[in-house]
Amino acid sequence: MRWTEALGAALPEANVRVWPDVGDTIDYAVVWKPPSDLVARLDGARAAFNLGAGVDALADLPWPAGLPLVRLVDAGMAEQMAEYVTYAVLRRYREFEAFGDSQRAAEWRPRARLDKSAFNIGMLGLGVLGTAVAATLVSLGFPVSGWSRTRRQLAGGRSFGGGELSSFLATCRVLVCLLPLTKETSGLLDRRTLSCLPRGAYLVNVARGALVVDDDLLALIDTGHLAGAMLDVFRDEPLPPTHAFWHHPRITVTPHVSALTLIDTSVAQIAAKIRRLESGLPIAGVIDRRRGY
């Protein structure tokens, strides 16, 4: 198993075992959608590491009180996410979908360039990944704004916080969703909030599918309020073959590939954090269970 080999190489002093072939004592757990019987064995463990930045799958499991739950912080995902979102933004800004329509109709139809200074990109979520993506877009000359639950500084851009969501959405020609999925954010992008986007706006969702109400998104695209969407995440994964997203001419679907977990980079981060914990030092990425991220 690739993960086991990498962990063993990074932590040669550790006894790395694969569930359920474990001993009586578990000091650290490295998990992805762990079974509840494993979670029940972690009373007395020092930390559990989630193999991803999103931790919504951990929310309803019976974790022992006081057990630190630790997410990956970047671990090579920021660069991948910036690549994906930059492609989506450039594809929309340079109107490649419209040129594709012209090609299928065998029509030579040049288009006037859009004004980049008025083509604002909105980052919904300004965590590690959102901030990295925003910085890439700023470097390309796009105006960028960002919203987070608590207002944060956004280098080279305008920031919004808390109750300013509607005002933030009104600025977005392209809305990039990078929020964590929590009880508060589930279904956040529904007809009411998506209608706050200006007519012709475009959605890019690389966070979690359950942030979006599918039928509301489809309705707003079909009525022309929204121009379309590029979606990498879905309520049900794999996306069922009968889902309308597959066949909609203004929706692009990718199979949750915007930022893959890189084994070597992730293991190096986990090993470094275990060594810090063993030395009594603090680590980054500990989840606030009250907030859900």
C-alpha cells in the first residue's frame, strides 16, 4: 500500500499498521472516511490526521472528547487548485465557450475583448486554498474580492465578511466557491443567494457539492440569469449518470480532480506534525469542532 510505505519511510521509528490489523494501543491515526469502529478505538490516541483539507466527512463520527483532529494544510493542493480555477476563469473571460459554439456552427465570429478591469472574480472562502487562488488571479491582473465568515485581509483585493454576503456576490462576474461544508454553509448557494450575482455571472465550485442547491442553479442558468458553471464537486459522488449536470450545454463537469492529495507531500507534513506533537510543540491544521473546520 503506497500510503503505508510512505509513512513507514517518513517515520522509521513508528509501527505503521493498516486497519483492522492494529495492536491494542493506537497513538496516531491517519484516516480518510474512517469506519466508526476505528474511531471508537481512538480513546487515548494523541491525534487523528485527515487525508484532505475538507473535513465534513468527520463531523458525525463519535470522536473521543479532546482528541485533536488535524487536516492537511495545503500539502501541494494550493498549486493544483490555482491551476484549475485559473483555467476556469480564463476560459470564461476569453469566451472560449462562445468560440466553441461558433466552431460547431462553422462560423468565423471574432468577439470584442472584455474589459478585464470590470471582470471581477469573487472568492467565496479565504482559507489557505482560497487565498492562494486569489493571489494567482491578482497576479494575472484580475480584480478580486473575497468573502469569509470573519473579514480577512486580501492582498491586492477587496474583502467582505459576515453579513456582507449579498454585497459581495453583487460584485462577482465569476464566483469561485472554496468554503468548507458545515451545517451553516450547506445549501448556502440557493436561488436567493445565487440571484444576488449579476446577470451573466458564472459559478466555479471546487469546494463541496452540498454547498449548492442543484435545482436552483439549473433554474437560474436556464432562465439566463447565470451564464453557466464549472463544477468539480457534487452532492453525490460519483455523479449519477442521469443527473442533469452531465448533459447541460452550459455546465462543465469534472470528477473531483481540482486538487488531488499528493502522497509524499502529505506524508511529509503528517510526519513533521507527529514529531512536533511528540516534542510537546503546537501544530497547524487542528480542527475547531464547533465551527466544523
